[in-house]
Amino acid sequence: MNISEPSISEPSNPEPSSPEISRPKPSGRVAMQQLLCAIREQLPVGAPEADLCQKICIGCPKKLMSYLEQEVNDWQRALDDGETPKLGDIRQLARAARKIHAVIEKNGLLMPQRSPVSRTLE
Ligand code: SF4
């Protein structure tokens, strides 16, 4: 999965029935969990400060990753506690992750093994 705005099923807003059989959309909980996994895979979550701080930075990767890690941890805790995120919550986090990914990439801080995966974000 890439860091994209997810398409989730909304129980309160069912889609009209269709004769075509389509793959069911993931629930908000599944979509958020997939997003959290994609963020952990594609961004340097948990990287030490020494790896994020450069002599010349574009933006502040350390602050951005700190913010994103806090969001990931908060949402993981919420999911573990049984909370169901709203579509807006997932979109907001996906948007923030994409913007932060762009800054991290500009700073040359994507790990080599993350680069091929990150191309799916463009
Ligand atoms: S701008 Fe941020 S990431 Fe860059 S050296 Fe300063 S604290 Fe570290």
C-alpha cells in the first residue's frame, strides 16, 4: 500500500447496489492500519536524531518525523483500543505523511530500500 488517500466503506453511507461484484472496500480501521504500516515502511520512523539532522536542512526533518511518529503512535493506540477512525482522519494523516515524505526525500533521508516503494507515492 502506498500513502494515498484511502477509499473506505462508510457503514452510514452504503453504496447503491450494483450488479457487478466488486472487491469490498476496507473498513476505516483496516484502512488506517494499512496507512500506519505504509508510513512505517516508507519513512524513517524511529530513526535517531543524528540520522535526521543534517548540516543544511530543507525544512526540519527532525520536527516533521517527531510529529508524524506521534500521530502514528496515537492512532495505533486508538486502533488497539478499538476506535474506528473517520475517513477525514485517514485522509488528514495520509496528506500529512505525503507532504513529510516529500521533505524527507528532498533532504536525502529516505533509506535506499525505501526508495522503490516511495516512488508509488508520486
Ligand atoms: S533543521 Fe531540524 S533536522 Fe535540521 S539540523 Fe536543525 S533540528 Fe536537525
